[in-house]
Amino acid sequence: MANIGGYKGVLLAAAELNKYFPMFMTAAGMVPPAKVFVIGAGVAGLQAIATAKRLGAVVKAYDVRAAAAEEIRSMGAVAIDHARDLDDVVRCQIGDRAVVADVDDLDVARVCMQ
């Protein structure tokens, strides 16, 4: 069921987003791809990464487990390996660690999955 949760989470996020996930070339110019940040790279998180990539998004992901970085990269996402202290950030508490990402750098932010 976690697999379905990751898939559905990205579909729901895509439905709420006010832009397209994939990059489009139009007569008026280029529409850049959506940027997605997935927190947690368990079964649901890896499925969310895969689904967002299939939809054409640029994906970054974080997990508290250092070993998960390899799994994140194997799915084609960028692994975020540390939290930063910034003013305008998205924060999600996972265990005793805070995950931080620039709001300006993301389109779909804070899809927390464990």
C-alpha cells in the first residue's frame, strides 16, 4: 500500500500545482519542468520519485538514512544530504532531524512520506 501512497501523493500534488510537470516547448517559449522535493525514500518515497520523474519533473529527495542517498540517485533524483538554516524554507520534522529546502527553488514542496 505504501507503493500506491507514493504514486497517489504525486498525482494529487500534480493536480494541485498551477503548472505542468514536464517541460514544454511552445510557440510562445519554453515552459520549464516542475521541481519536486520528496521527503523520505522508503517504499512510498521511491515510488513518488519514480512517478514524478515519469511525469517529467526535476526531483530532489531527502532521507535520514545515509544509505538511502544511493537509492535516491538510482531513481534519477538528486539526493539532498544535509539540512540548511535559511529564512524562507520548507521544514519537515523527521524523527529528530529537520529537513530544509528553499521554497523559491521548488514547485511542489513538502510531500512528507515515511
